[in-house]
Amino acid sequence: MIAIAKLRKTFDKLEILKGINLNIEEGQVVVIIGPSGSGKTTLLRCMNLLEYPSEGTLRIGTTQIDFHAGLKPKQMNVLALRRQTGMVFQANNLFPHMNALENVMEAQVTVQKKSKEAASIRALELLKMVGLEEKAATFPHQLSGGQQQRVGIARAMAPQPKLLLFDEPTSALDPELVGEVLKVIKKLATEGITMVIVTHEMKFASEVADRIIFLDNGQIVEEGTPDQVFKHPTQERTRLFLSHLH
Ligand code: ADP
């Protein structure tokens, strides 16, 4: 369902992603791990075109874009591709002047052109799914960091994207709030939602992932099931990275 081929990204003449090839089946959960600065966030941002790849091909569902240096992709294709992805960011990215319900309604009304009534019904269902139905009328600053992230997940899912992207969704949280967010993500995984997750939570990664991708220096160095990558890594760089975590 998702195909990334020969994807490269250059910032200021520095190549950050050096030819990424990655195919993801519908319903798969892919976790990206790797050292800081290896390009994990850049890869995610290229997948929903918050950054344009410099070279390569990106296909999500039926929308495919070929990138060539210096050439801007067609706006129509960019919008079509963005509509198929939802993103959950590191720290709270909610609209501060909207309550939880309105945050989850927003894209449905402005992008999908749904009626407010239909949007609010779906928003309430999604808030229920993340366990925050009773916080519908609460504003972001009155929510804990963990609750804000759960609203962020509901908001990302609202337009029914084909692919959900998570950029270190718990890294800005106090340790006691991490569990509730990971629990929600695990629940989505069991419901067959296709996800790509960047995280440093290795225990969570091994529990939730169908596939682990180890990214180092802008390249996929190793990939496989959690068991393969965590317990039987074949590459020295993977072993070194994992050994530093303990
Ligand atoms: P990771 O998520 O693995 O920590 P990032 O994708 O955030 O890595 O960053 C990879 C490299 O790309 C870093 O060296 C970072 O400084 C650089 N980088 C990321 N975004 C930009 C940008 N907008 N402009 C210039 N350099 C960037």
C-alpha cells in the first residue's frame, strides 16, 4: 500500500536520507529506530510531505509522486497524498483556542467538508476510543501531556487517513504519562491501522511492531521482526546501537 523507492533528502548540500527503499503492507506497524540525527524524523516528514524529498518515488495508495531535484511536485498530487496520512507529533500540537472535540472536528470540517454535526459525532467516537469522552469540552491547557497526545491521536485519525505517522509521541512526556499513550497506540495496532512509528521506547517497539527498521546515517542498515533485530541483529552498527541502550 505504501512504497518508498530510492528516496533522498538533501538539506543545504548535506544528504540526510541516502536512498531509502521501504514497502509497507496495509495493516502493518513499522517502527523506526536509530541514533539521534540519523534521519528518522526527516523520513516521516517526507512521507507526509511536510518536507519534499529531493529525489525518489513515494506512493501511498493510488497516489504516486516522483521527485526530481529542484522540481516542485504538482500541488494536486501533494494534497492528495497528504490527505492519506495523519501525523502525531512529539509534543502537543493541538490548536490552543479549540477544545478537545473541536480539535478532532477541525480537519473533517475544513478539509473533508463534513457537516459540523457529522464531524462532532465522529470526533466523540474517536475521543471515546482514546478514553477521553468526558474531556470533549476541555481546552488543551487544562489537559495533561498524556491526554493532549491522546487527543492528538484522535485528531490525526479523524479524516480516516490510510497511514498514521508518529514522531516520538511520548518523548516530551513525564515518565508516568508515557504508558497511557502507548496503550492507545497498541490498541490501534490491534485494529489493523497502518502505522509508522519513530520511538525510543524499545520495549513498546518490540511489542507493537510487525517490523523494525534500523536507520543510521540516512540509510536503512537492518530490518526485520522485533525478534530478528533486537535479539539477532546481523549488522555490527545495529549491535552497537542496541548495546548503548542498556
Ligand atoms: P532524527 O529524527 O533521527 O534525530 P532528523 O531527521 O531530525 O534525525 O535529522 C537528521 C539530520 O538532518 C540532522 O543532522 C538535522 O540537523 C538535519 N536536518 C533536519 N531538518 C533540517 C532542516 N529543516 N534544515 C537543515 N537540516 C535539517
